[in-house]
Amino acid sequence: MPAKDLYPSRTSAQPVILDRQDPVIHGTDFSAAPISEEQLNQYDEKGFLLLPEVFSRAEVSRFLNELQQMQQNQTLLDSERAITEPGSGALRSVFQIHQYNDLFSQVAADPRVADIARFILDDDLYIHQSRLNFKPGFNGREFYWHSDFETWHVEDGMPRMRALSASILLTDNSDFNGSLMVMPGSHRQYVSCVGETPEGYYRNSLQQQTVGTPDNHSLASLHKEFGLESTAAPAGSVLLFDCNLMHGSNGNITPMPRSNLFFVYNAVSNRCVAPFCNQPPRPEFLATRETFSLLPARNNARERKVG
């Protein structure tokens, strides 16, 4: 029996804004959390939390060295996991890094990030998706406004809003080079978008998404209610944000590249089912199904606080 679709999208001729039906924070004992109650309340209210300089300069330097080696790996660049910018051919994203890179596999399980995700989602975790995002100097393209959950729900079959993203900043992210912009509080409303999902749509959407993006009227309505906030921060910082937070970023015409590590933590109870569209699931490198494995158990959060 197909799972009930609590968040229908791409099924109507008119866009609709629906109320969220899931909690934002599933953990209840805030005294056992790896971050403060104030930080948890901020995440609950705004849908995101920026933790400055969680990773040291030495760690970031090691990540960047690994990134540079990946950029020179022709086998990787020729694979479907490597996505290039339309027009320029510059590397835009590399997916499934938690499966193919030992260092980034360790980073995905790092308790400074994973323990927070585990508390917020209050379940065993796995990585639904991982990637390196590049926004190279001079020709890094924008990422248009979207809710990640809309795509993960419709195209991957993620049933509920019990997932979050962690973006680890490998370079300084500024308002000039395309740091993420968010609509704080928008995670409590879901934009049901217009337009059927085309066959094999993921191939085009990874370069430029046209289906599953909110219409201008819905975006203007969300902006009027929630406004905008920048997440600019120095390298080594970590941005945690809810799966349904409306976000996007401008293009980068500065000489300064913007690169981030990106991990999506999903609750094991929220594993993907059949997609909520008339298309087969997206490939494994975009949505973990066959290579599913749990992250290591959490550390004692009472002994260490982040931030």
C-alpha cells in the first residue's frame, strides 16, 4: 500500500502553501543536548543555526587539499556524480562523498555535527545525500529559491520532515561570493509547487532546477511574512538548517570561490519509500537507498557542548 502523501506537490494547476505537520525538534530532554537550550530554541523558531568556526583552520586546510585532489581526478570528473556549471563547464557539485572518500566519511560522522543532528531528529541517523558544493570565482551560478524537502519528498520518497542539512564552510562565505540566504521561519510552511516531474528530470535539475521551485507569488508571500537573513560566516563554521527551510544563493562574480561540504542527515524511521510522483527513484548517488548504513552511536552529549 503506498504511503500517504502528507505534502503533495506538482499535482495541481495552482500553487498552495500548506502548514507543516511535523515537529521541528524531536528531542525533548534539552539538558542532554550537545548545544544550549537557547540555540535549540533558535533552530526551532528560525529553522537554522549557524555555529561559528567549529572546525579548525588545520582541519579546513586538510578538507581543501582533499577537494583539490578531487578536482584533478579525471575519473571522478567523468562520472555522473560530478556536476558542472551550464555554459562554463566549471565543477559545480560532487555527490556521494560520504561513500567514496574516507576523510569526508569521517567528517559526516563527526560528533560536533552528527550529535546535534541526532538530538534534533531523535533517532538513529544515516546520510540521505552528501556533496561538495563549488561556487567558483567569476562564474559560480546561483542556486534558486527552494525547499530541499519538496524534491526529496516528491522525487526520492522521503515521507516526513524529519531530516536536516549541515553545511560545513570550506571558504569564507560572504554576502559578496554567494553565501546562503534563508527565510527564517519559512520551514513551518510548505509550498506545493506546480508542474509534473519529467522523466529523468534530475539530470537537468542538478544544473538548473525549473520544476519543484516555488512560484513568485508564493515566494513574495513568504518573504513578506518571514523576511531574509544572511548566513555569511568564516571558513570552518557549520550551518545547520531544517529540510523545509526556504533558501537560495546568488551567483559569484567575485574572484573569491565559495566551497562547502554538505551532509543531509535523515532519521532511520524516515527512510525513503516510493517517490511521490509518477517517476522511478533518483539514482543512488543522489538519494541513499541500497548503500544504507547507520552513523555510529552518539557520544555523551552532557560532557561536551558545541558553540
